[in-house]
Amino acid sequence: MNESNPVQLLVFKSYMQTILNSTDSKVFRNLYALVNGEEKDILNDGELSCAYFVSHILLIYGLITEGHATVRGTVNDLMDSGWKVIDQPRTGAILVWEASVKDDEGNLHDHIGFYIGNDKAVSNSTTKRTPQEHYWTFAPEGKQDYRKVTAIFWNEALEN
């Protein structure tokens, strides 16, 4: 902030509030494409929206270069955009979980979301088809982990 521009965006606070405000939002539910010449909702009405949700929040704050419909595309963009793998989750970090969700064709999909602190995460629910807050390993508190976190990403731009 300087005298000629008295407004300074609080990126981390705004980023976190956008994530928290996204729960139950249907805005990330549909993405249409031509697949073999046929129009298709490639997010399957929100069932496969995790990467679309995460990448578009990151895109809003200039933390990656483009929006993505796949976890692989989002992870590649994270690495190309200066995100680093860390050992322990930090509030605002990106979590990637092991593949366990099957699409209509039986293909397994990785999952991606945001760590929001206090052992909680926000990611797209395949059943509710909207972003939801949940325990960061998908296990009820005090129970065995249900879904393994395979990567945790952090960007130093969130520290300012």
C-alpha cells in the first residue's frame, strides 16, 4: 500500500473467504464440451467438479494460469505456477487425495480440495454435487483415515 493507492487487497483472507463461501454453491456444477461430436456435461452435473472448483478459485486470485476440468491438469498447473509440495497441511493449502471415485465408465478419479484448518477441508461432494466442508481425510473424527492424502501443495504468495 502506498499514498497514491491506499487500497491493498488482502489476498489470503479473500481467498479463504471465497473457499468458505463456496459451500453448497452450484456455480461449479456444469461444464459443457463437444465429445466425439456430441454435447456433454463433462462434470456430470457436479459429480466430477472437484478440479473445476479448485482451479477456478485459484484462477480468481492469479495463483494458477487457467481453469481445469481434471485433477491432473490442475496439479500440473500448480507445479508450473510455483506451488511446492509440503509435508503437513497449512490453512489454504491444496490437498490431493488418492483415486477412489468411479465415473459412469468405471474410471477411478483423484480428488482435490482446500485445507481450511482445524483438520477440515472443502472439496466438491460427488453425492451432493456441490462443495462441502468435511474432515480432511474424509474420516469421522477419531476414526481411521478413509482416504489417503497423496499430496499437499502450498504457494508462498498466500503468505502476503
